[in-house]
Amino acid sequence: MTLHILNRSAFSSATPDDALRAAVPGDALVLVEDGVYCALDARWCASLPLDVAVYVLSEDLEARGLGARTDARVQTVTVDDFVELTATHSQSISWF
Amino acid sequence: MKYTLIVYGAPYSSQAAHSALRFARALPGLGHTVATVFFYHDGVYNASTLITPPQDEPHLNQAWADLKTTQGCELLVCVAAALKRGVMNDAEARRHGGEVHNLGEPFELTGVGQLLASAQSSDRTVTFAP
């Protein structure tokens, strides 16, 4: 299982779409830095595969004033949770 | 678990170095350790001892040095990426006829082979890019 780490906004980059195309069932995806904007993008969130868990880093959301505006498909996590996601997945890919 | 972190982002240009530090600082509390931080591409600028931010901003060069003090990790800098960007230690400066250098302890100039060795001896490798 791969953890996909995404730091680009779907509003300004095609990278988030590339990451979704590369994810296979059982993978997880975590939105960090400007990647947190993906959690507000209805088009991108509608294209999420059902069998890929998607997380967003709360600290980066809060830093951008986006606390309570995320899509229901996306689960908010702490930095500690992010670390544990890298531990529970055998490998990670950073998309940028 | 043992971690290797790769930093591609230049200091103050992107969030990469800050994200990597935040990640590294969270590791011990969860029973993990950072074994190696490898600075590559524009990430090599993190190793410049000439970094002088305003006093109310994080001092990234110092923050990496503090990380080595607290966690005992290696701070490895890709020599090829560093030299062409003007980041070098005393020995490389002399070799190339220069009189000044801006890299020293606790940072080390190494080759990419060292990154592969670190990744192989770590349980996890995580990349922080701009």
C-alpha cells in the first residue's frame, strides 16, 4: 500500500489529477501544504475513487483559514497522524 | 521506525523545509527516529551557514543543526547539487580555487550514493518538495 503525499492545489495544477490516476485500491492520499485546497474543490473530490482514503493536514488547513470548509470525503488529520500514515503504509510518493 | 527525509525545497521559497522539520520533530514522540536528512536540488541552500533571517522568523540552518543535536541524525548535502549552486565546504572551495566557503559542521557534502545507502538502511523514506 502506498501513501500519496500531495502538495499542489487542484485549482492550479494537474498534479492532483495525476495522483488520483496513479492511486490503486487500498492506497491512501494525504493533502499537505497547498494540497489542502483540493479538499475544497468539488470537481476533484467528486473524482475520488471510493477505495482510496483521503486525509487533509489540519495544521495546513488552519494556516490558510480553511478549517471547516472541507469536502465530506476528506478526513482531517494531525501531524502525528500524518507520521503514522507514513509508518502504516510501506512506501510513499510525494506529488509536486 | 527509522526515517530518511529528502528535502528538495530551498529555504523561505516554499514550505518544504518547514514541513520536513515539522515531520522530523514529530517522529520521536511516536517512537520513530530520523536517521538521515538528505538535501538535494535547491534544498542544498538549507545548508548555507550564511542564512540570516530576521530575528522573528525561523532560522532554518540553525533548526537543522538543532535537529541533529536532539535526534543525532546525519545532515547530508548532495555535493553536485551544492557546488553548482555555490554551497561548499572549505575543502571544496580550496579545490576550486575559491577563498570562501559557506558549509561546515554539522552538514556533510556527500554523493547521491549515500542517499541510496540511507534509504536502504531506513524503514521509510519521505520526500519534501517545493
